[in-house]
Amino acid sequence: MTATQSPADCTEAPPYDPAGRPPTPAGRQSDRRLRLVGLNRIGRAFHGLAIATAAGVVALLGAVVLVLLEASGGSSARTGPAFLVGQTWDPVHNVYGALPAISGTIATSGLALLFAVPVAIGVAIFLTEFVPRRLREPIAALVDLSAAVPSVVWGFWAILVVAPFVGHSVEPVLARWTGGAGPFARPPTGFDVLSASVVLAIMVLPTISAISRSALGAVPRSQREAALSLGATRSEAAWLSVLRPARSGIVAGILLGFGRAAGEAVIVVGLIGNVYALPTSLFAQGQTIAGEILNDLNSGLPPERSALVELGLLLLVVTVLVQLAARGIVRWAEASRPRFGSDRSGRATRILREFGSGGLPPDPGPGAPAAPGRRPHPRTRPGHRRIVRRARGIAAVALTGAATTLALLPLVSVLGTAISFGGVAAVHPSFYTSELPAACPAIAQASCPIGGIGPAIQGTLLLVGLASLVAVPVGILAGVYLSEYGRGRGTSIVRLAADLLVGIPSVLIGLFVVVVLLQGAPALDNTALAGALALGVLMVPIVTRATEEALKAVPQAAREAALALGFPRHRATIRVVLPSARYGLITGIFLAVARAGGETAAVVLTAFGSPYWFAGLNHPVSSLTLVIFEQGSQSSYSNWQADAWGAALVLLVLMLGVSVAARLMARGATRPDPEA
Amino acid sequence: MSGKLNVDGLNAWYGRQQVLYDLTLDLPESGVTAVIGPSGCGKTTFLRCLNRLHDELPGARVDGRVLLDGTDVRRLEATEVRARIGMVFQKPTPFSHMSIYENVAAGPRLLGLHRREDLDRAVWASLVRAGLWEEVRDDVDALGTSLSGGQQQRLCIARAIAVEPEVLLMDEPCSALDPIATAKVERLIAELKERYTIVIVTHNLPQARRVSDRTAFFYLGKVVEFDRTSAVFDHPKEALTENYVQGRFG
Ligand SMILES: Nc1ncnc2c1ncn2[C@@H]1O[C@H](COP(=O)(O)OP(=O)(O)OP(=O)(O)O)[C@@H](O)[C@H]1O
Ligand SMILES: [Mg+2]
């Protein structure tokens, strides 16, 4: 069948007629032939376009790496290896050292994992092993929803809720217990390494728990039942048969969580205290790589900028390595079937062989003790062990249940806080249409104009809309390439590039866009166009991978049916495959839109922000996240605070709405297609 | 009341769908009981009700009584029931990440056997009794899943008997095995029946005839006939049974 192999073959071959009917009259046949040639051109063009966009995704990754490498040149030439161990960041004397930022990044993301991982695994175990089936879906949906809360909202909420709690209730207690020794030195303030880590943990928890959950869920039911049939309790069955096989998936989730925590800028800037010094204590102020870039890039002069780029390069290397490690672990666990169980030394073999060298055990007759010389069977021994096992089972359920409750608390709290602080402003219709008011000190509260976030809403819609306009078609085409045209090495390179791009911290994408614009078109830095560009770069890989997954879910039979009808490949793709995958495609687009709409760091660096309505693509522009980030941090202006909370509420409603819609779509995608 | 396991008025459902109807049968203390019947008639479900594994499925429901030595299994702890009633599944299910040794030791460990010596003895004795020892003696640290299908199934039998159960349920233990491996498992059943009450589900009628002392014929979730194997096969009382054992069945 020529049609299935390559559309190009059709040019020379006679038109394929599946029914084997007699040739059509000459005129019509040449007509049809003409059409086929035309179709082939389109087919080839489509194929070429798909390959080109896919190559573009790889090129994008390459560009990010090369541009940052190149732009840091000035700095690395000047400071060299001293950069890595230097402890000061002094733009006045042009002395730059990265050690405080590096150690701040490691400390905060390490601590964040320390807090998040046990809770996340607890949630995953509770949801896959213990929770009644009926509650599983709703609870899982709520945990997943926390992932849709933008980090700027977490940060803003945390300044109000987490920092005071940590500063007043947790740290003084810790300090008293430990006598203020070592890592507990320094007066507690609530704006320090500990607070930042706690909030980072809250942010990465849903990611880690979702990945762990799918790893646990992938262990077949028969393994659990095998354990149960030996008399294991449910928690013992989980321990015996589920946790170990899922280990590699869980580790991969932890690594990805580490990457996200290390790359997060907005939360850090809000909570760590922003002091460029080594984090000598949990209660010390500090800084991270991402935080330093976000803080200084917009105001920095060229020498400092290239030092910041060099910092960014470090972060890039770390996140890429972490992601490669995560992929490697999963691959390794899938590919290698280790020949040995956990005891690799062959100890049991040696011991048992001696055991058995005396010959077979005497065949016990009926009623004889079961094994030679064995003690009374443990089951028949007093019930103390039974109580221990039962208690352990209850403890496992209680602990994982508590973890799940704990994991849901932040979402509840952030929603409650946003409603109570932002609700007042958000009920005024004028809030959505008017500009930011003049700043108004807290004392004059009564007469303060409330104003609104009209420009911010406009800006967000504009930025996300512009970004989607480019990123969605590009991402879909690249996804089509991966799923429909891709073969061999090329595909895996494109897929790897898209995966790595997804994992690159957004602050680095912002940095990349700034550097490119400063070199190519300095006038466009700090404009709406720059912001849209950065968001587009963020969205492309997300849409690409989501498209690939959605298209792969379309049964091969649907493609073959279309090809067998004589559809050229591109028409089969456009007419059959893409429409059947529509739910999955829309889910992917929604996820990408949510990611862009909630993005802050990249927008701060590129679109800059503005209190005014949109004034042109070459002017700075506002956005919801920017209002929260900028006005929210001005704690002395009460009406700005209220506006920021209103913006947070609007953003939350939008993000949660999009996320719920995406879930519903995804559910539609798994249901059999009524029209197919 | 006589017998090891007495099933009395057992009904079972998956969601709304009832699959077992009012089963009543008494399984004797020793010997092998074969359960035969067409696909989907509820044989597996029956076994899973005996060791309360049916309770673990969401939406599944049972009523009626299963007495183990005269005590209703639902009044015992599920873990105790399952330690006393072992099970071997249709497809071999060695723990995928454990060595042969660890697979067999898993059950005794649950019951509190932790001294290396005791574990070694239990593992060794179980492997010997499951007829696997000679084949794995040089490599009990290899992964359980690295064995052949027949060896894996005998490993699962070893794992089940390491817990010293009183009853052993086997759900089509040979359906994935070649004739040689099947013969080994059958020989094993003949040896084990001295010490355990064995219930075996099989689609292989000659096998049921070879290994069992009694046979229950299930049809559409009901027991049609339950008697000595020779009686069921040679002088069935019911026409349905006769049709089935003579292979005249859809
Ligand atoms: N997990 C389940 N959920 C819903 N229905 C089930 C489930 N397992 C079995 N059933 C249904 O219960 C009925 C009995 O199934 P069961 O597995 O007990 O039959 P069986 O006699 O063991 O069949 P086979 O010989 O094919 O193994 C079947 O109609 C089946 O569709
Ligand atoms: Mg069955």
C-alpha cells in the first residue's frame, strides 16, 4: 500500500483505488491525479513544517544554553573560578561571588524537600492504598488543584500567614529547645531561610505527590493481593509489594521537585529576607540564585548583568542535570532487570546451600510438626505481635491521612485568605475596569480610593493571548511531529529538548529573553512584546508534550483506517487524528495557558509592569501577577494591598477554573469518543 | 459440624451483579477438592470469598457464612484468615523486586519470624516441599521473576506454604504452564494434600480427575454437583454435569 508508506510515493504511482473498480474515464482520472499531486505538495509542506517546528524546539533549547553561555563570558573572564567561592556581590566595585546564592539555593531547596517529601509520599500512599474508593478522586483532585496556585499567590499569602506563624510560633520554640545553637542561632524573624523553605515545600508538594501517586498506581493489583493472601495487613502489603517497585518513580518525582524549588524566584524573594550572605542559620536571611536574578536584573548595569547571567548559567546546569538524573533513574529501573534481590552478596545462597547439603528434610508424615525442629508457630504464640501489627496498620493510615490533611491545608488557607482580603475589592464592578489608585497610607484608610486592576487584567489577557497565538500552533506542530512523523534518534532528541525546556526555571527564560533583546533590539526590553515572547517560550514545550501525549492516545486503528481509505498522511492527521485527540489537545493548551497566566518572574524581567492601560506593544504592560508582586509588597499602602488581594483572588479563580476545566477535558479524553 | 471449611449460604456480588448464589458445601479436613465449571461461573470469586480477598475489592460484597474449623471467617481478623488459608493465583505473582529467598521469607517475616536461622530453615523447608529446591539451591539470591513460569508458580506455592497455612487455595495454578511443569505441580499437590486441605480450580478436566478426591461442579454461580471425584466424572447425577464432564458444552 503506497499510501501508508510515504505521501511522496503517490506522485508516480497510479491513484490507489481500494475497491479495485475499473479505471475512471480519462478526464476524471487526470483530474484526480492533479488533485493528488496538489495534496502531495501540501502533504510535503505539512511534513516539512512539522519537522521545522520540531527542530525549532531543539534550537530553542540550544539558544537558551548558548545565549547564556555567551552573555556570561564577560563575567567569567574577569572573575574566573573565584566567582564560585566568592562571598560578596558588590556592583559598585564590580566584585561578584556566587557562594551565598549557591548555598542559599541548596539550603532552601534541600530543606523544602525535607519537609515536602514525607508529606507527599504520605499523600500518595494514602490515596492509592488506604482511602475509600469514593473519596479518592475528590481528594486527589484537591491536592492536584494546589499545583494550579501560582507561586506569586503562594508567596503573597505566605508573607501574611506563614512568615508570622513561623516567626512567632515555630522559631522561638525551636530556639528555646535547642538553646539557639548552630543552625538555630540568630533572632527569629519569620523572614528567613526556614520560612522560604517551608513555602517552597508547599509549592512543590503537589508535584511530588502526583508523580509518586502515578508510580504507586502503576504497581499491578496482583502484587498487592499476593501480599494480602500471605496474611499481610494493608499497610504491610503496601510496604512489601508496592513501595519498592515504585521507588524509582518516586525518586524521579523528588528530583523534579528539587528542580522546581531550586528555580523558584518569587517565593524566595518574598520570604528569605534578601540578604546576600551565607545562610549560616535556619533563622538567617539569605538569597538564592533565582532570587538574586529576579531582584537585580532590571536595575543592574551591564557588568552586574553578565555576572547575573553567570549565576543563571549555574542554575541552568543544576536543573538540567537534575532532570537528566530523573530520566536516567526511571530508564535504568525500567531497562535493567537486576539479577539479584536486595541481598547482592549471595549470602542466603551460601548459607542455605550448606543447610541443604545434609539432604532433604525428613518427610513429615501427617500430623508431624511442619518443619524439622521448628518452634511453635508464631501465629499460635500469644497475641502481642498481633496487637503490634494492628497498631502499626492503624498508625500507617493515621500518619498518611494526617499528611493528606496537612497537604490540603495550604489550599484551604490561601483560598480563605484571598476571599476575606480580596473579596471586598472584587465585588465592585469598577474593580475590573479602573486603574490602580494613587498610593494611600494605611492611616488614611477610610478615604482611600479603591481603584482597580483593569490594566492588569488587560495585560494578562494580552500577554497570554499573544503568547498562545504563536506557541499553540508551534507546540501542536512539534507534537504532531513527535507522534505522527517522528522516528528514531530525531524524535528522542526533540522529546528530550522539550522535557528539558519544561523544566528550565522561568526566571532563566526571562533572563534569556532579556539578554537576546538587549543584544538584538534593546528598545524592546521591558515591553509587552518581550513579555509575550517569554511566555511563548514557556508555553511551547508544554503544548508540544501535551499534544504528543494526546495524539498517542488515539488508537492506531483510526490512523490506519484513514490511510486505507487513501488519505495521505497529513490529511489523516488533520482530519482524523487531531479531531479525535481534541480533548487531550485542549487539556494541554489549558495547562500551558494556566502556566503562562500564573507566571511572574519571567514577566517581571521582560514586561516590567505599569500602572497604566496598554499603550502599545513596545511599552511596558501590567499583569495580574505583577500587581500582586509589586503592589502586594508595598505593605504600607493599604489600598494597594487590597488591590493585590483582589488580583490574587481573580487570578486564583481563573487558574483553578482553568485547571478544573482541564481535568474535565482530560476525563472527556479518556471516555470513548461518541462521534468516532 | 464436620470438615475443615464449611460454606453455608454464600452469596457474592460485584457491585450490583450477583455472581455466587447460595453456595453450601463442606470441604473435608484432608484431601483435594477440585472446582470445575465453565468460564465466568464464579470459581475464582468462590476462592476469594474463602480467604476474604473478595472483601478487598471496592464495591464487592458477600453474605452467608464461611466457617474455618467452625468459626466464621468474618469474625476472625482478615490477616489471620489469610495466614491460615493460603492462596496461589492463576498467574504467578512473585514479588517483582525480591529475590527467591525474600519471596519465600516474606510470609514468615510478617508473622514475626526474624532470626536468620529460623528464616533460613523455613525458606529451605518450603522450597524443598514445593519441589523447587534442587533447581534454585545455587542461587536463592536471584530475583524471583528471573525464574521460568513453572518455577515461578512453584515459588509462589513455596511462598504460600512457608506461612504454614491449614488450607491451600489454588486458582488454575497450571494454566500458564507447559505439560512438564504441570506434572511437577500435580506431583506436588499429591504430596501436599497429606498436610493441607487443598482447593484447586481447574479447567483441565483430566487434571481434576487425577489430582482431586472430591469435585464441585459450578454453573452460573451455583453448585450443581459436589461429590467424590469418581462419582462426579463417572456417574454424574445431573445432566448438566454429565454434559460438562464429557465435553459436550458450549
Ligand atoms: N473484579 C471484578 N469486577 C466485576 N465483575 C467481576 C470481577 N471479577 C469477576 N467478575 C465477574 O464475576 C463473574 C465470575 O467471575 P470469576 O472470575 O469468579 O469466574 P471464573 O469461574 O473464575 O472464570 P474463569 O474460569 O474464566 O477464571 C464473571 O461474570 C465476571 O464477569
Ligand atoms: Mg477464574
